[in-house]
Amino acid sequence: MGHSSRGRYVTGVNFCRGTTVEREVDYCYIHPELFGSGYELVLGEAKNFIEYAGPAIQRLLDLADQFRPKPFLAVATLKDSFSDAEKDVLRAAVEKHYRIIPLTRLELDPYDLHERFATRYKYAVSLEQLQEACVGVNLHSTERR
């Protein structure tokens, strides 16, 4: 398990009901409020160079529906960009108000990341700003990177 100054990160997380594993995610990050009982949660899936299938994303959305507040859902790939089919599935999730953070190799290896983010958040300093910037460059941008 890894951690930041206030958050905790763990890989290979199983979500169980009783002794039965109902869902598994590749990684999870929880960031509690400094002075309160609230938190931000990130559930993440990671792929190397293979496509995300619609059912895999749907399982992640179904898991997110079990949390209040809704978690951020990080969907990471080592490809330079998501395929059109992946973008369609992820855009549909964003339109349904899921907090998707679509990460490509270009964000995971963040050389000059601030130059990629064409939103008002040149330097994303919160999960919400990161989510907005990544959706902008990976799901709504039409320029080829």
C-alpha cells in the first residue's frame, strides 16, 4: 500500500459481500478530508495496449453506484489515445454524471502535462480539475496527438 501526505493507495482491491468477491479493481485511492469525515475515492482500471470492453467499464460503473458520494473512476491505458469505441463508452458515462478520469500514456508519463491540458486548469491541483482536464484532452479533443 502506498500513501501521500493524507491519502492511501492500494492495488488489486476486491470488493466483497460477506465472503464472496463481487467486484475487483486494479487500484484504489482514498483521500480523506483534513478536518471532517468526508473523503474522495478513486477506483481505477488499467490496461496496457488492449481495448477496454464495454462490459468492463459497465462493471466499474455498477461498483461506483454503490458509493455515496460517487467515486472518481480512473480508466488508464498505455496507448497514446483511446479508440473511438472506448471514447464513446467513456463519453456516455461522463454524460450520465460519472466522474471519469481517462488517462493515456501521455498523462501517465507527464512530460509537459500542463501543455496538454487545454482547459482552464493548466495545473490540475484537485481530482475534479484532473478529471475535467483529462476528459477535455482525451474524450472531446479532435486534434491528433
